[in-house]
Amino acid sequence: MAKLGDTCKRCKKEPTTIESRKDEFCSNCFIRFIRGKQRKQMQDEKFKVKFSNNIKRPKILFDMQNDHQSYVLLDILISMLEEQLTQGPKALRGFDLIISIINDTYHIININKIIEFYTLSKIERLGIQFKNIDCEDYIKNNKFQHLKLDLPNFQTFIISDNNENLNSNSNIKSYQNLLDQISDNSTKEDLINIIHDDIILQTAKDFNCTILIKPDSMTQIAINILSDTIRGRGSEIPLKTQDIIINNTNNSNNNFEIIHPLRDILNSEIKIYSNIRLLNNLSPILNEINLSSDKSNRNKSVGEMVSEYFKSLEIEYPETVSTVVKIGAKLSNFSSNNENEYCEICKVSIYHDPKQWLEQITVPGCVKPQSEEEFSNLKRYLDSINDDDHDHDEKIVDLSSQPQVKLCYGCMVTLGVSNVTDFDWPKRPTKEEILSEYILDDQEDD
């Protein structure tokens, strides 16, 4: 039985120093193993080396985040482009890579450090572009509406929907103002992800990209599956965890793709790759990432707690992570009874009325009081809430003249955790509406 220190079975030269998935590797063979996993996900003809300028290169947007997965995927993509340019004197890169970096108070990426590590000459030779996005621009470029939530009755009203005056009554003047409306970390994490997806799609539109690369590893996809299930966003799992194609109804030849090149790689393997290739040169950045994840359980969001669970699980039982991802991959979108109904917060399709669905799977009633004591307790309870019910009825009457909108079950749950009743939120198009606006026809120029 092979063990660490034996000669590597792949190259038959170097001693093995790494163990992963009950197999042993030397450092170089492990790097090739990980890169091979990514190449498998990007082996389509459109990604391959080009030998003529007449062949159109796809524009790829890489959604880079401040984590080990993103830095490792960036290193792998750079190595892929470098390999393509060595395949002959006429070899040209197979795709144009645009790196989108959303900087906010929670995720700060030092672009200069990245360019310094790979050198400016290499970045320019490979045609890599960096797009640094300021979240404040997202606030300035969006109009806000004030939502009034009646969570017990699953009702949401727009207090003001006058397009000319949407922002005049809003308290949202900065990105931090938007997040300060929420106290719960899990809810805040959920809304940040919604905003992040908005910004990424808008960036893809601005650069006419037809492919979006997400840096999620197999472990991260499993984390997303469980986190969305906990949040009540199970219907979104296929959209967030699978490689998908969003069809352009105007031109089927120019669809928008979302792919996950690291979907076959564990987080533990990401860390090993990072230690071999990056840690010596990008140690300040990567160490900051490690420190930011070390905080009290009381302050952790749902995603962070699920991440901790898989961190302790994937080393000894990697097949568990793979099983979660495989189950998620089998899920498909429901067919909505009304395809025009979208959640006002996250803009996903509402497949079932949340209130009706809850009433179908739960027992809304209660056991009738039996004894004098129970009747007495019920009377005291009804007396205590009588005034509150009266105020509540007045609010419903006041809101009856306001337009009503729909929220999905996931947004109802996530906002209910923070007891949100008044909420300013940007008026946003759906994902399909954003993408249908910009995907190029064959007759259009780049």
C-alpha cells in the first residue's frame, strides 16, 4: 500500500508529499491533477486555443471574490492562457478574460498585489482586464422603493412607486445604509448575495460577456445547497449550483452561460494548491482571509456555519460533499403556474404562493381550551392583544390603497428573522430582463 514518501505513481520521479481522496501525489503532479479538473469543465471548443484572428473569441467574466477559491481559479486560468500561447508561433489565446472585483467593506481585494505577483507584462500579454466595481455606484444608479411588510399575513406593499420621486423619500444614500437596515448576519449575507448577483450581471452586460465563471468549488456548491435549503430558497438551487445556459429568445446563437470550473475540487484541495503555488508570494492576502473566518459562532451567518460543518467533514468523508452536490444537480426548476410573478426582493419566479403552501403543510389551528384555567388564560391573552389587533387593522386599512407586490417564501423567511417591517430596496429588473437587453445579435459588432 502506497504511503507518503514513496515515489509518485504519476511522474515516477518525485516523492509523494500530499494525500487527497485516499491517493498520494508529489507537488507537481497534484498541481496538474487540480488543473486537469478545471480543464475538464472548460474543454468546449470555444475555450480552446485559436490560430486565426478571424475566429471570434468569447468574452468571459470571472466573478472574483476574496477567498482561496478565487485566487486558485485565477492562477489556473492564467496557466491555461499561458499554455495556449505556447502551442505554436501563430497560437492565440482562446478567450478574453475580464476579472470583475466587487469591493465593499466586507470583501476587499488588492489588485496591485495580484498584478505584482503575476507581473504587468504577463497580464498585458494574456489580455487580462480587471474591472474594479464600487458598490456605491450601484446605489447611485438604482432607484429605491419603500416596502411595507406584513409578515404574518404574507403581504407586502409599495408605499411610493412614483418613478420620479422614488429616491426622494428614501433613506438609502450609501451601500452601508442599505445593509444597516438589517441586524441579523444571515439575512444580511442573503441580501449581499442578491446585490452581488445584480452587479455581476450588469458588469457582464457592460462588457458584452457571454460566459460568467463562478469560483465555487465542490465544497462551496454543497454549502450553497444546504444554506439555500435552510433559508427556504430551495427553488434557487438549480440556478446557483449547476452550469446553466440562459436562452436569448432573440438569438439562440448568443446565449448566456454560467459555469463552475472548480465544481469537482474540494476546499481542502484548494487550500493545498494555494499553499504550493501562492502562499509564499500572496501570504498577506491569504492569511487575512484565514483570520476573517475565525470568529465567534454567535456572530456567524448560516453560510459560515454550514461552511464550518463541511470543513470538519470533507477531510475524512469527501464522498459526503460529492453526494450533496450530485443530489443538487438532479434538481430542476418547477413549472410556475404564473410565469410572470417574480419576488420583489430577489426577482426569482414565485412557483407557489408562500402563505397557501404553508397552510397546506402545517396545522394552522390549535387545540380548544378544556379546563377553566385554560379558558381564563385564553381570555387574558385575547385581552392583551386586543389593542395591538386594533392598531394592526388600522394599518391594513391604511395600506389598502397602496399597490401590493409578491415576495417569495425565502425572502419572507430571511426578512422575518430580522423582524423587518419597513424596508427600502432597489427597483430591479429580473435576471432574464437584464440578459435579454445586451446579448449581441450576429449582425452587431463587439
